[in-house]
Amino acid sequence: MAAARVPVALVWLRRDLRLEDNTAVQGALDCADRVALCFVFDDEILEPLRRLGIREDRRVAFILDALAEIDRDLRARGSALLVERGRPVECIPRIAAAIGACEVHANEDYEPAAVRRDRDVAAALERRGVRFRLYKDQVVVGPTDLLAASGKPYTVFTPYKKAWLHRVRRDDVRPREYDLASARLLPVREASSLPELSALGFERPSGWDAEYAGSRAARRRFRAFLREKIDRYNRTRDYPALDGTSRLSVHLRFGTISVRRLVYAALERLAGGSTGAEVWLSELIWREFFMQILAHHPHVVERSFKPQYDRIRWSDDEELFAAWCEGRTGYPLVDAGMRQLNRTGYMHNRLRMVTASFLTKHLGIDWRRGERYFALRLDDYDMAANNGGWQWAASTGCDAQPYFRIFNPVAQSRRFDPEGRFIRRFVPELARLPDDAIHAPWAAPPLVVAEAGVILGRDYPLPVVDHAEARERALLMFRRATHV
């Protein structure tokens, strides 16, 4: 027997800032005569940013623009987005009571703080007789959906990927279709306007692209990727000077496009023999792998996945850390990657690995410091992926590769930016160096460097460490930790 319908249900948007193909929206439509949508600017998330003095946070601007698009679409249907600022445990019950909602629907979030928040909100709603319902939406395969033969979660990617591919079929991820017509939406005529960024304590970032955020922007970017890039993704994805990646990570992070839509398209191309689609699908599976690691092993937020690496004695050299943050290590590809991050809020994935390896293996600085810096700077910051990537680079995570995998930043530069195009874009002081000298200017003939108008140590720094010496120090540091 079908469950009785309720008069009103509230959808609480969080990391799913879209109206279409949204599991919580569909769940609410399935059980309620009328549906309203809300969003809460969580002061427990925003206040730490304000305390750090961050005024131009690109992610807050992204969220606000995505919400403005949703609000416009709802108002065109006679409703509006309900928005509050404060603590969700107080705001959500208050909004539900104001509209007479019998149920609140939301999509799951697997970060430890979000799990605690949802538990508290559920308890507060229950005390008022309101049901709280959660749905799987930000992943195709949930953290408890796929377990190894032992009954335990996977901790190595390759067997997880094999099991994931065996489980998921294209029909499983077909985008959800439903009718969000005016007749199904609760009329909300008294809703206040969205807050200005200044009211939240932030400013619009300089050079901000008004077309960057929202579902329409996500769909445009995805269509362009399918049309122009996906089939050669395997050949272009590692070259930062090329526009060879999807650049959809920020849209996945905030849910302005559903992962089902992406996986469905990838499987469709894969059926046609596209190697690029196969490699791109692997990246989406990595995302889900790291989410299930975080869900089952929340200790990774603060500690190494492999406990023995918590014994590592990391360096606390503040000058070296500042040089890394500011892109002045003397290694051009590392510096170009860090400057791209600081300037744009994005870093190419190959460079995320190179810069993270450099901080941990060359400078011997704790991966947690680098992870936190990325968390502050990346538009697409996702705790699971960021933590997983950093622990992978630092060899402290759930990875089959041993600790002696240490990227040579010069070799990486010559291989993945052979003409120095990316370096010239973000380290313009080296722009006049020839291709064979730009990757390691300190090793180039002095006359070549002088002819390019560069004085090393003045115009561009000398290397803060020697690669060979740093590699030996890293190996010794890890051996000591693992042989105690």
C-alpha cells in the first residue's frame, strides 16, 4: 500500500543546487501535494572564513549566483526560494513550521561535520513531529552500497573500480524526470530577496564571471565537453597548457549538475568505444571511492589513513611553506601551479599531484597544512577528494604505491609542459627563456639566462631545495616512521 500523501514538504538544498534531476526534489514530489525549497547560509561554515579575514571567497559567490538562478526559476512558477542565515538546527525547524511542512527532504552529505549536523536537525524536527528524509544523490554508488567479499569497505582503488563497473548499468543512472510545475509548488509570495554578498560578510571577487555558476552554466560546459573534448580526454588531460579537462569539478562540488547525468553520458560514449570516456569515467569513480573512504574512515580528516605515518616528524619551516604557498620555490612548474590556484581558484589535476608531492616529499611539510591551504583556495574544494588526493600524494593514504614514489618536478615539467606554455602564462618573468631552459633555469647556461633578461635570485628565485637531496631526506623520513 502506498504511503499517504502529506500536504506540504520542504526540500533543503545543500550540495545539490539545481531543480532538475534532484533526488530530494523527486522524493518530495512523490509524497507531498505541495513542495517548497529552502537554503540556509550556515554561519558555522561562514564564520571561520570571516575570522581568517577572507573577503573575496569565490565559493560563497558561486553559491549565491546558483541560488539566484534557482530563485528566478521558482518565482517564474509562482513560488520562491526560502533563504535564512544561521544554524541549520534552528533554521530548518523554523522554516518547516512557518510553511506547515510535515516532512523535510534533503540529499546525503558524507562529511563528518555534515553527518553530525543532519543528526541534530533530524532530532530537532522529530521533537516537532516532522519527518526528516535523506536520499543518495551526490554519488551513484553510496558508501554502504559496495563492499568487498569480506563485508568491509574497499580501501584500494582498482578492485573498487572493478566492482563499481560491474554493478552500475546505464539504466541505473538515467537522469530523473519529473514535473516541477507551478501546481506542485507551494506559493511563496512573501519570501525575502536573496542576501547581498556584503550582508554575508564577503565581496564579489575581482574579475568574477557572472556566467560561471548555476545549472545553465554547468549544462553548457558539459555539452561543450561532450562535443569537443571527451573522446580525446585520455590524450590531453595531463597537459595543463591545454583546455583538455571537463572543468566540471566545481559544478559537482555544489551539485549544479547531477553525477548521474555525467556517468550516463560517459557510459553511453564508452559503449561506442571511446577511450577518453573510459578514462574520464575513472575520475568520477575515484571521486566516489574517496567519498566512501571518508564515510567509513572519518579519522582521515585529521590523521593518516595508515596509522604508522602519524609517526612522521614533519618540518615546521614557515619560510619554505610560505614560498610554496606563494609560488616562489624556484621550481617553475610548481610555482605556476600555485599561482594558478591563488589567482583563479582552480588548479589543474596533474599540478595538484605535483605541488602536493613537492610540499610533502621535497619540503617535508605536513600534508595537512597543504590540504588546508587548498581547502581555503579551491573553488571546487571537496573534503573527500581533497583529503584523498593529499594523502595519496603524501603516501599516507589508502594507496597501493609505496612511499618512495616522489615526483621529480623538472621531469614532470618537461613531460607535461614541454614548450613551457603553462609556465609562461603564470610565471611571466621566465617567458623569454627558451623551451629547454624554462623547466630548470638554474641549470641552464648563464649566458642563456642572461639573454632572456633574467637574474636568478632577483627576478626569479633559485630553488629552495635540491631535488636529489630532498628525495633522500624524504626516503629517510618515511623509513624512520615505518621501522620504529
